[in-house]
Amino acid sequence: MDKVSVIYSNNNEFKENLIDKEKDKWNYWVFRLSATGYMSGEDGYKTQNYYSSVRINRITEASKFLSTFSYSNNLTEYNYDDLDLITNRKSTSMYLTYVKSKGDYFSIGSKARYNQNTYSNLDASYTFSPCIEYNFFPYSESSEHRLSILYGVSGTYNNYTDTTVYLKTTEFFPSHLIEFTYNNYQTWGSVNISLDGMHILDKNDLK
């Protein structure tokens, strides 16, 4: 007589094991590093340019965190019979965005920015923006594609290196911003498009 054996396994335990196997080992964190540089020169003229950036992102169904850190340095020297001049343009910037999902399509959060730029006469510039975001695709599909619009109201504080043409060394002003973002991730690569704009608010605008 043939024998029949039945093995029973807990279904929930099987699902948990399957989820653990499919879980991203990086826990959805994405790191991107880039660096460029070049040098050129001729008789009486030399230039050096360096740029580096670090991007750290994490996008899940529950939240989105985006960050960019960058540094650039441009040094130019002029040496002629009647002119000796050295110009040095430096900039350092940091951009942070965090939004928390409130359903499949809406989220709330904030953006922050720091900028130091010798060309723009900025010793330091700080911007903070509470914001809301609408995603045309469910956030559960963020690892595949994302089409979103973000709106925020900002406060910016600038500390200037030299006095401006308006005789200011520091300044605070409100503004609002809007940002469109499209991301598409495929096995052959990715497409990333973004458009953003900011408008300074003054008393006449508020009226």
C-alpha cells in the first residue's frame, strides 16, 4: 500500500521569507558620485576648472528623500605686459528634499537649500520651504516611474560678501516655488527631467 505524506508550512512565514529575499539590499538608497576637471592655457593665460557632486536619494512608497552636495572652483590667471590678474570663482551648494506620502498620490514635506557663491556675492544663503506634492502615478510605482508637481512657500536669508547696489549686507525675503519632475527607470537606463522656478513675493504681490 502506497504511503502519502503531507507537509504543512505556515503561509505567513512563507510570505515573510519571500519578502526578505526580494528586499533591496541597499534598502532603496541610491548613491551617485561625479567629478570633472580641465586645464588649459596659452601665453599670458591659464585656467583651471574643477567640479564634484554627491547625490544621495531614497524613494519608497512611504516617503521620498533627495539630496545633492556640490563644489566647484574656477581659477583663471592673466599675465600680459600691462595686466596681471587672478580671478577665482568658488561655489558650494546643498539641496535637500523630504516628503511623506499621505495616500497614493499626495505627500507633504519640506525643501532646504544652502548656497555659497563668490560670483553671486554670497557668503551664505539659506532657504527653507514647506511644500506639498502631487504624483500622477501611485507612489507604489516610484521605483519604475514618477511624474510629480511640487509647490512650496519659502523664506530665504542671504548674507552678502560685499554691500549690494541696494546698500544691503544681509537680506530676508519670502518667495514661492513650483517644480515639475519626471523620472523613468528601465533596464536599459533612466530618463530624468525636471523644471523649477521661484518667484520673490513683495508687499505689492501680497496685495
